[in-house]
Amino acid sequence: MAKPPRPPESEPELMVRARALAGRRVGELATELGATCPPDLRRAKGFVGGLVERALGADAASRALPDFSRLGIELKTLPVDGRGKPVESTFVCTIPLTEVAVLEWGSSPVYRKLRRVLWVPVEGDRALAPAARRFGEPLLWSPDTQEEADLRFDWEELAGIIGRGDVETVTGHLGRCLQVRPKAANSRARRRGTDRDGASVDVLPRGFYLRATFTAQLLCAHFVLPSSARGVGGA
């Protein structure tokens, strides 16, 4: 069993580790780290991401910090199909429902999580057993001026609606790059929020997610992918 490495001390060191995963299978890495790969990731959604965190030396654990806290880099595994197209939306962060109204973009959890991201693609075809899925070439990314402007626009629109006490009216159809979706283990989970009158209420926890259309465009901008993968996805 291989011992997880110490946290990387620089971006180049992190990228050397991440590139070493490309072409390897999830099951192989799991065995190396002494983990058992589940037969179905639908009941273990965070398994692959947690595995990569351990393999690369992420040190944030459960703290509200980027996964590689010393470097300010967040890790996101990205399931893709055979054409390199993302097959699902990407969770960014939970929404602080009682605080979102007073947060500016620059202090928002979305901005903090997406300032610098290490994307690690992984095969996401559900016909493939999780253990047989391979990792792809990693990408270290920061949003360019237009990408940040688009993300900020969605943040301000969605945060404004939630901050006014209308969280229950927000659906996954809103937002061009970001969307709001429930983020809970089951429908009985509750978190404190506010209604239109500012009164405290219990509501279903929500999270911000990147649309698959956004991550598809991101990959197309940095890798040579089939044109059919551009601007598609949507979930």
C-alpha cells in the first residue's frame, strides 16, 4: 500500500503528480492507496474525487479552503464521455443561505473555489465499471476575463434572488454558467434560510454547480476535442 504524498509545495510539483495519473485506472489507484472501489458510483459520488485528493496530497480535508490550501488550488474531477464531453454538472460549493445577500463576488465561496482549479478528467461512461475507468490529462485553470464576467453575472443574479428570500423559486434552469440545485443526502435535510420578510425558515440545502456546457467549452479551449463537444451538455 503506497503512503499518500505530502502536500505539494508548488504548482509544477502538483502538475507532475497529476500528469502521472493520466492513463491510469481508478481501480489501480484505489488498490495502491488501500481503498476498495465501489461497483456503482451513484451511491459513492465523492469516491473518485477523494481518491485523487489522497494521491495528489490535498491537505484541506473538510475545511472551507481550496483542496491544496498552500497553493490556493481547488481540485475537481470531471467525468467525460469518449469524445471528451463532460457528462454531468460540477459541484462548486454549498450556498450560505443566510449570508449570501451580503456577500460580494470577490468574497463569495464560488469565487474562492474557482480562482484556480486543477481539473482531472476521468472516464464517465456508465457502461464502464468504476474500477476500469481511466484518468485523463489534467488542466490547471483560472477563469479568463470573459469567463469570470459570466460567472460573476450568474452569481449576482442567483445570489440576489436567494438573498431576497426567494430561494424556493430558484430552479436549475436559471443561470448560463452557474446553476442552483439541491445539495442534500435526502429530502428531509434542512438548513436555515430567510423568507421575503427576513424571517428565519428551514429550507432544503442548495449548492452552486457549473453547467456541463461551461466545462465543455473550457475543455475545448485547452484541448483538441471534436467540434461536437463544444457548447453541449446542459445539466
